[in-house]
Amino acid sequence: MIPLGRSSISVPILMYHYIRPAPSISADYIGYRLTVTPADFTSQMDWLATNGYHPVDFNDVARVLLRGHAVAGQAGRDHV
């Protein structure tokens, strides 16, 4: 169910394979390419928060889509 007054919703999904210190590129090339360092992850989360995004889990998204209940956001605002 899409909330009244909206023709669609958009839910950006981020996926991380590893949040850890980067391994040696020569010892674990694939792991190196799939790793986001904790510092970079923190910077990304800070940017998202500064720009009005907040994390939700799948259950939150399902609640919005299936029942039309908004997800409570920061400062009492409702978000999808």
C-alpha cells in the first residue's frame, strides 16, 4: 500500500559486505574490495543523517507498505 497522496515511495537500500579495517590487498584482494572501514562507514552514516535519512529495518518498510503506518522519524516527523 502506498500512502495516500503519493504515487510511489523510494527506499534507498545500502548493503555492506564487511565493515572492518581493510585487509591487505595482496593477501585478500576480494575482501579488500568488499570492505568499508569503520571510519568510512561512520562518515557515510553521518552524511545520511545530516541529509535527512535515517535507518529503518525491513519490518518498518513492510509496515508502511502493507498497513500504511508511517515510521516515526526524528523530531516526531513521520518517514517512510
